[in-house]
Amino acid sequence: MELLRGQVLWFDGSPMNGNIEAAARHITHGAIAIDSGRILAVGEADTLAAQYPHAESFDYKDHLLTAGFVDAHVHYPQTAIIASWGKRLIDWLNTYTFPEEMRFGDADYAAEIAARYLDLALANGTTTVASYCTIHPESVDAIFEAAEARQMRIVAGKTCMDRNAPAGLCDTPQSAYDDSKRLLEKWHGKGRAHYAITPRFSPTSTPEQLEALGALWGEHPEVLMQTHLSEQVDEIAWVKTLFPDARDYLDTYEYFGLLKSGGLYGHAIHLEEREKSRLLEMDASLIHCPTSNTFIGSGLFDMKGLAADGHRIGLATDTGGGSNFSMLRTMAAAYEVGQLNGSPLHAAELYWLATAGSAKALHLDDKIGNIAPGMEADIIALDLASTPAIAQRSARAEDIWESLFATIMMGDDRAISDVWVSGQRRALT
Ligand code: GUN
Ligand code: ZN
């Protein structure tokens, strides 16, 4: 049993739409008791120290202990091409992404990048990701094996594409169904692994492939489904020409059984009214990827409007269309996008989105994304004075939010002073 001492931050509910006082909980001299990979108790340090006198103590002093970050949409195979210059979505895919993804038929290369990616994620305080793979089953085994070796809870799935991609990156409706089914049966529920059926996006799937994957999801409603939706205006116009009978972009998924709770829809920027109301009705998850949306030039996600309507929303890097591995930088970008939309998010809202909100978007909020008895012990220690620039601003802060906001806006992996995964302290690489 261990006792982690420090400042502690957690959430009793969602702070979105202004319920910050009711939702966010902060203790200056706090502690978290953990045992066998789970959180036993959270509270005042003195009280817990008296309650658990034999626990091994780790004193993080004024560092902030919170849940590890949950990154709800990434492409681990794009790790090595992150920050590639000058293209918008379709050109970016063709120029940088597809050639790199071709390499993942090589199991050794897939294993190398999967390990590199998860170590970068952990160094940035991210303890769970939902990742796309490539069309190659090897790429799926690689990320699940790398996560298993690190005891990380993870969501991943084989990316399915059978058109508008290089021949070496195309499967077929049948092979996409067969491979996804086999991988799902192999990995879903094994340790901390979750499978997500993964049609990349409707431009790279034929109607036959979408139908096959919709059928697979119908047969396995226990798994998640992840895809992209309405990221760029040009992409939406292309979808209209590829699916002339569809009412809108969402309908290309809905028609084939690919719209329901447990569906994760990345980007969701340029939504029509019908799409918004169907996504809400079905309790689908919208995944906001702000560094990607500015980096690829996609547009501004309507966080306040969609949150006010009650959508289930997660936050994500979208590595490597996103320009960073850090959820701190991603929160900063979400703040900046909010400013451009006329509605800046509070530090508590940003932090909730990066932890409990993303966990809820992945339907894992009963396990991860928060600090509470019974939750899995995926915990980070955040140094709120990790650089001279942050330290001098934090010194002026009048409360935890002002201090935390300086780290959100200016922090990076240097702010992550320690990471616990499944109750084990990780040596950061
Ligand atoms: N749409 C389809 N594939 C991708 C991808 O890999 N990244 C992003 N940002 N958008 C996509
Ligand atoms: Zn993506």
C-alpha cells in the first residue's frame, strides 16, 4: 500500500457550463492512498497518514496530484511524421501519412513505434489513449502488446480502408471484417485492453466496407467504434460526391449502423443541425482535437455550444495531425480555440476534459480519469513551477486555478514530475 502526498485535484461532477465550485475538489495538503492498482481513499494528508500508518509514503510536496491524462483520439503510427509542414487534410494524408503508414506491415517497425509512442505519451502524463492503427493486423498487436507491457489501459483498433488510398494500404470489406473480428476477439477485455472498430473515414471506405463494419459492431456492441467526422470543408464536399444519396456526412455512418453510443467521432467541426441532433440523441462522443484543427487548418470546434446542448465530449491530441504529444498543450489550444469562438474555457473545464471528460467519452469513466475510491490508480504529479516562466507567474497566483492555468498554457513534459500506472510508479524515459 502507498500514500501519495501533495496537493490533490479531482472532480465530483462535470464543471462544464459553469458548475465549477460544485464539481471540482482541491486539497492543498492532501493524499491519495492506493493498494493493488486501485485508489483506496483520498483526503487530508494527516487523516490518511493516521488511517494507513504502514503505507509507503511518497511526498510530492506542493506538486499537484491528479488523474493521468486521457487522450481520446491519436494515430500512434504517425508518431515519426508529427509536425510535417504545409499541407491541408487530404494532401497531408497523401503526402506524409499514407507513405509512413505503409511501413507498419513490418511487425518490428510497428513494435518500435508503438513503444516510442507510449513512452512519449507517459512522459507527457498521458496514461490512456484511444489510438488508430494502420490496416495491418501487426500494427494492432504492436500497440496492444506495448500497452500491456506498460500496464496501460488502452483503446485501439485496426484502421480499415478499401479505397482512395495507395494499393498497399487497402484491405477489402471482407478482410476488414475478418481481421477486425479476429483482433477484437483476441484483445478486447484482455487485461486493460479495449477494442474499437475503426473505419478511418467514409472517403476511404466503400459502402460495402461500412456495411460490413456496421454488421460487426451489431454483433459486438460491447466494443467502441472510432472514426472521423466533418473535419474540413473540402472533405465534406468530397463525401457528398462519394455518397450522393446520404443526407449529410453523419448519414454515411448512420445508414450502415455506425452511429450509436460508444461511437467516437473525431473533429466534428462543421456539423449540420440534423447531425448535431442525431449525435445527441444517440449519445455519441465528439472528440475535440484543437492542435490538429489549427495545424491542418480545419476550423473551430464549437465547444461551448455543443457542451451546453449536452453532448458527450472528449479532448485529444490527434497525433500526428495534431502538433504535440502533450495534453497540457492540447488544453492550451482548446482554450485558444474557445477564445476565437468567443467562449474561453475555465482551467477546471480544460482539466476535466483532459481527464474525466475524455474518460467519459470513451465510456471508461467508471475506471479511469478521476481520483476516487475504487478507481484505477493512474495518477500524475504535476510540478506547477516547472520552468522559470511558469514559476514566476505561478508565484503571483491567488488560487489553484490561476496557478494551474499557467502550467496549462506554458507547460510541457517538464511539468510531469511523476507518473503512476495501475498503482505502479513508472520510471519516465
Ligand atoms: N481523416 C482521416 N484520416 C485522418 C488522419 O489520419 N488524421 C486526421 N487529422 N484526419 C483524418
Ligand atoms: Zn484522427
